[in-house]
Amino acid sequence: MSIYEQNLNCLQTKDPFLAEQIAGGYEDADIQVQQTQSGMPTLLVRKENQSLALHHPQDPIGHSQTFLASIRDLRCAQNIALLGCGLGYLPLLILQQRPCPRRFFILEPSLSVFRAAMQTVDLTPLLKNPAVTFLIENQRGDIYRALMPHLMEILANSLLLIDVPPSTSTFPDWAQSARKQIQELMHFGQSGLLTKFKDGPLCLTNLIKNLEAITTSPGIGTIRNVFSDIPAIIVAAGPSLEKNITQLQPIQNQFLIIATDTAYHKLLKHGIIPHFVVTVDPTQLNLSHFPSAQYGPDTILLFDPESHPDIVRKFPVRVSYMTDKHPFFEWLDRQTGGKGSIKKGGMVSQAGFYAAAYFGCYPIIFIGQDLALDPVDGATHAVDTAQRRNLQFIENDKNHIDVPLPNSLQKTNREPLYWVEGVDGKPVPTMQSFLIYLRMMEDDIRNSTIAVIDATEGGAKIPGARIQTLAETIEKEKKDSISLPVIMDTVRKRLAGQSTVSVASIRQSLLDVLNRSVAVAREGLERLSYHDNISIRQLEAQSDEYRIRIFSDPVAEYLIEYGAPKEVFEFLKLGPADAQENERGKILEKRYRKLLEAVQEAEKRLEI
């Protein structure tokens, strides 16, 4: 079997889609493998009538070793992202010279270059390694999808980003984009981590308090595809909502209106009663979007299991749904009789989008989806919304903005300011979180078969969405044959059933899971305290078995991760990859003490 065939067999197991691209591709005349004096080949890329070498022309291996020796923190890094694979010499040497990274992301801008590597060099040590992820000729969103599932672990141990100069200089635009995407994701992760520390326990507490509402409310699966081919308008609460909110009232019988929690009260003030309002945010601030003690039956609440329980209680007609946030919700869905599930997303307007798609709506229209700041006053949201903040532009500095701190009239925090293309083609200012949400929306649209119209009339341009004014959209999409009042009567009849699932039994199941986890964590900690005549490597292997016993249960994993996120984060800190044995033993014991604390803290949350 040839080197190429061995590599391709391994790649088919690791990444079938990438293997199909490699096998189905063509030989690129601009890529040339060339032998060197050392006996190991180099690779030439022809660009703009120049031949550029991705490796040293005489001694590729020796030069790669010298390059790696110059990289500070290479041996101690737990996570590595390599910008440039070439023929694979660098990543192969990294595996040979140091312990295997916990996560090893190998990015390569050219599918043709990677095919040449597959044909020339034995890459099986990389292809068989579960820690290695290849991102080849990556599209926008690929980096996000690859890193996001491991983001908490990466943040706990940092990410060493290595630029491979021959690759990054040969493909400079790709390198700049990849570097920027990784940096944006890491910044977003840091912000998200602080939010998780603050709101993670609240999410779990809310879920426990919502258990009765979740079990007794009908699920979203009851009304799947009931609005087939009916146009839906998702009303977000961006600053541009002022421009077209008044156009909604006359069309409520022909367009399904789904309000975000942030926009709901503003719609009511304009005399607009949406058919649905969706709520996701678990915080007290989100509760302030619902100032009334009780709401009528005309609007149906779609509520996330982790949303604020006081919001849920305010609506007589409500629909529960599960999400793909964590496998725990698959378990909870089974326990509650099967409610139906949609994607979680990162913002409430995404939940509205996923719900509209689940309902069968076509097309899906956004208004108030700015994902950018008001260019005049720096406002984040529309007037009369609880989330609205006015960020302060800085004179003669277009790269930063001052963000008012919560509960402070004067103190601000200086943060990066980004500029993206607006709906009118001109640059508009945005902030870090909005930028990530913009990428999420782009990804959602790219992976959907539903036509998406951005009728926001302001803010950032959402790639993949058709830009129209709301008036133009209404004219094109309005169908007099549609009667929402008739359809909503059908919906309410479907939602009339009652569940007989026992909330007490679900709660007891959760407690049983945590009790078992506490016992395993204590056993593991005792094993660490008495480990005579055993090597640190054996001790690490045994400790890992305890970790697997706890976290292989998705119910335990969710309860612990969200019940005690700070303690879990400390547990994830592995220390330097090249730590000495005595130091590794201390790190291991410290980590497992934090794990026991995390399990016990989660248990307390469940007993609230």
C-alpha cells in the first residue's frame, strides 16, 4: 500500500468529508514536490509567476527543527494552533519532540498543498491522533465550529498560536483572516467565560425552578410545521427598530410575528400583539422586559428551559422546548415525554429563527437585527428596552470604544471597536459580541434552505441574507389567502393537552446522579492521597478513569459544569505539559479537590 493510500484510509476514518475532497480533487500544476540534498522533499507553490518554497530548499527537516527550537513555550503548551501545514514536517516533529498537545489544530490554506503532503509524507501519526484536528482550506465558520466545543478547556490552558512564515507569507490574506478569527473567538470566549461564571449557576437554578412548567407545558413538537410556507418576521431590538416597527400592525393577519423578549414590551406599546414571544436569557435584567404582573393569552410564550422562571409564570399559554446546548437536554426531553428540540444559538433572535424554521415558515424576515451600534449615539438596542446602553465613541480613535460598567454612571471599560460592512455598503461600528453573533447568523443562513430577508434597514450586513426594506418585503411576500387568526385557533387546540409526568421523579433522578458523582469524586481523591509505589503516569491514568466515570454521564456533566463553573474551570487547568513528576502530582491533587468541590456545589444547587 502506498503512502497516499495509507494516509487516505486514516483520513477517511478521521474526516470523511475531507478525504472525499482529497480523493476527488485534481493534480494542481502550481504545486510541485521537489527533492533536496537531504533526501527529504520540499514543496514549491507557483503564484504570480514566482515559485515560493514552503520548506527549506536543502534541508527541510533541519530547518524545521531549528524553527521549533526558537518557539517559546512550545514544550509546555497544552493546546496548539499551527498556521501552515505544508508537507507536515512541523506537526510531525512537534509530536516527536514533546508530549502530545491536548488539542492540536493544524490549519492549511491550500487543499492542493495538503494533497501533496498526503502523497509524499507518512502523516498517519497525525491522522490517527484524536487530539489533532485538520482545518484545510477552511471556510468562514470552520474555525469557530472546530474550537468552540473545546473553548472552556482551551481557555483554562491557553492556546499557542504558531505562524509558519513560508505558509503565512505565501497566503497572507488567509493567514490574516485565520489569525483574526482565532483571536476574535478567544476574546469572545473570555467574555463568555465571565458570563458563565456569573450566570451558569443561575441557569441551573432556573432550570430546576422551571421543571414543573417544562413538564406541564406542551412542547414545540406539538406545532411543528403548522405554519408551513407562511412568512415569519423575527422582531429583534436593535437601534434600527424605530424605523419600521409601525409597519407591523396592519400585517398581523398575514405574517407570523415572533418577538424577542427584548422587543416584546416595545411592540405592545405600539399596539402590536405578536403571535409568539421567545425568551432565553436567564438573568434578572431580562425579567425587566416583562414589567406587567400577568399577560393575556393572545401571545404564546416560547421558553428556553434555563430562562427566568418569573417570566414563564406570567404567561397563561406557553410552549417549552429543548435545545442542543448539551446532551443533558436529550435526557430531559425523554424524561418529560418528548417536547421537541431546536438549536440553542447565542442570542434570542437566533432562537426565534430556529423556531420559525421548525414551524415551517418561509421566508424568514428580520427587523431590528442590527448587530451593530447606532453610528450616532453608540446605542446597542432600541429606545425603551432594558438592554439598551449608550457606548461612548472616542475622538481620534476608531479602534476602541468606552463601555459603561453596570450600575455605574461614570465608570467605563475601554474595549475594541470593529467596523463591518453595513446594509448600505458603508462601514458601521460594532462590538466584539455582536461580531461573533454576526458570524453565527452567517453560518445559520449558509446552512439553511430557507430564504432569509434582512429588513432591518440599518446595522451590519448579514452575509447570505437578502437586503430589502420592510415595506418592499411586505409588498412582495404578503398573501391575502393567509389568515393567521384561523391558524392560531388550530395551534391553541393542539396546545390544550396536559402532561402527567412526575416532576418529583425527575428531580430525584438528578439528585441520584449527583450522589453517585460525589462518591466517585471522593474515591478518586482518596486514591490520590494514598499512592505509594505507583508512578505519576499510572496515577494520572487512574485519575482520568475517575474523571471519565463522572463526566461520561451527560446529566452529571451538565449539572456540575453549570452548577459550579469556576471550580470546573480550575479542574480543567492541566499545568505545563512538560512539568516534572512531583509538580504533576501536586497539580493532579489540586485539580481533583476542585472536582469534588464542583460536584458538592452542584448538589447544593439542586437542593435549593
